[in-house]
Amino acid sequence: MVKSDNTIFGRPLASEARMPLQLPCMLHYSDHNFRAATANISYAGVGVRLPADRPGFKTSGLLAVSVLDVGRFDVLVSWKRVDRLGLRFVSRKTARPILNAYFAKTGKYPF
């Protein structure tokens, strides 16, 4: 299990405004890809829901996530709980313009 440094009583602390986002995504490893779905997104990272039929999902080796209609981001796993992952962007500086373009296109922003 991946442990996060910013938790209290086992729950992630809200450190960045998040926006609900229900889009298909692809988790990228060096040797394969894995389909999932987003739960939310922020300027810091993305929340992902794993398919229920995939028990024992491994977080090691995860390199990036591609979110349909948004873009591809290099990520690190912040936490994993049952069927959910918290992924943080390796570089907020490179993620920000991609996110700004998506938020401007949709007219929806995290708050």
C-alpha cells in the first residue's frame, strides 16, 4: 500500500481544490497500459477509479495517465484505497497549461 504524508486518520487532506471528472483514462506502465476512469482532477493531480473486476492492482511502475479529452501527465502514486488511486503530477508546471486549456474549453474549474 502506498502511504501519503499528508493524511489525518487515514484520509487524504484536501490540499488543492478538486473538480469532479468522470472520464475514461489510461494508466501507462513501461510494458503495458490499463483502462480506468477519473473521479476528480485538480492542478495537483487526478483521482482515479479502478475497475471492480481487477483485484490486486499494482501501483509500482505506474508512469503516466492519459485522460480522454484532457491530455497525458507523468504521475506519482500518492495513495491507493480499495478501488481508488490518488495520482499527483510529477510537474505542475507542465500540467498547468494542459489543464488551463481543458478548463477554458469546458468552462468548468476546480474550486
